[in-house]
Amino acid sequence: MDRMQLPARAPTPRLLVPEIPVEELHSHLGIETALDYPDESLAKPLANWKMEVDDAPIFRYLYRHLRPRRHLEFGTWQGTGTLFCLEECEATVWTINLLEGEVRPDQSWGYTEWKGTAASHAFQWLRKRTRWLPAGLRGKVRAPPGMFVYRSDSIGSVGENYIKAGLGKRVCQIYSDSRDWDISNYPTGFFDTVLIDGGHSADVVVSDTGKALQLARSGGIILWHDFCPRPEAHRPDSAGIGVLRAIETLWPRINSEMREVFWIRPSWILLGIKR
């Protein structure tokens, strides 16, 4: 399959996207109950947000009140986001992940976990001993005795959280590069909601968005995670840079195919409603 080549220019976090304050989200979506959003997250700088802490209440609120029957996720990892949907509604979820996990440009593993003695201190241990090394050498530093590292986004670990919760029976786990995923057997408008949270390079987000626009039903919801239009929220290596660049590239198409699209402020979530 031919893959879209994006222009080799630096992304600029200056895209003018409509914003809806999180405290007004309910009225904007026609939901009677307002989101009881944590004050701690409202006060936290966006650069310090974590999906499982700060965006989680928004995701859970949306699934609880929108109640999709068929939900699609680009990106599984250990299934935390999938679990939000499964616990808040009765949806069947289709989710996509690479069989062997993601690899960074320096060929190191994208997502890892530590097991063994003193595993809770492993991350700090690794940071202290590798921060001065070139990126390509960091993976060659030996772990302390009694510990080992494994790929947490490859088969055997993918969906661990929803499997442990006993909800795997409602998940259709797809192992594929999402750019190669064949959607020809899915009817147009098959999904009620779609979450794009897989590969964060611009070309992957462009491809995932194109498929999402085809597969989401009229009136359905598409969510892009790791999207934030505020320049101060983006570190140089931020995953959101690729997402921002993809949205910037696709903005005319997104506007033409969505009834409306807006950033939930504050969050790392862009929400669109399909025409």
C-alpha cells in the first residue's frame, strides 16, 4: 500500500482549533450530567499530564454517557484505554497493535516493563545510569541482578489490563501495522466511536485518521489522543508533535467530514462529531 509522504518541515503548534472547556463539555454534547473533574488536574501543567490519571476521567465520562455499541481503538498497549470503555458501557471493542511492539528510530524498544527484585526502583535506576549515554547505547546497559526487562506492547502483554479484568471476551484484538490493516470487510459507518492513540508519527496518524473517517458512523465520535494545540505543552520529543502535524495536514478534510471538531480544554484530547 502506498503511504502518504508528509512534507519534511517542522510542525508548528499554532493550529487554530475550537476549544470547549471541560466544565462545559456536558452541555455542548447534550449530556444532562456534568463531568465531576478533579481540581488537581485542572491545576496541573499540561506538560505533566498522564493519560491514566488526567485524561481518564474524560474518557470514562464520554463512554459512560455516549454508550457506544461498537468501539474502535488504534493502539492497545496494555489495554488501559480499552478498559475505560469496557467498564463504562457494554461496547464490543476492536483494537489494533503491532504483534512485536513498537521500535524507536534508534531501534530500541518503544515500551518496556521491569520485573524481579526491586522492580519498583528499576526506572530510577535506569535513568541514573543511562542519561549520559547516546540513545543507541542505552538499551545495552545491564539490569541489576534478579531483574529483567520485557516488551510490554508485544504479544503476551498486549491487553493485559482488560484480560486481567475478565473483559477480553468483548475485545477483538487485531495484530497489524494499522497502515496495512485491511478495512474492506467493514461496512462504512460500522463504529459508533473511534479512539486514535496508536503510532504517533505523523504518517501513522494520517493513515489512522483516514480509516477512522471512513469507519465512523454519521453522528459518531472520533477522539484523537495526545493532541494539544498549546506550544508550551510540547517538549521537543513529545509524541504530540506528530499528532499535531497530522491534524494540521488533514485539517481541511477533517472539517469537511466532521459536523464539528474541538479540543477539550484542558486535556490531550481532540473530539470530532462525524457528519
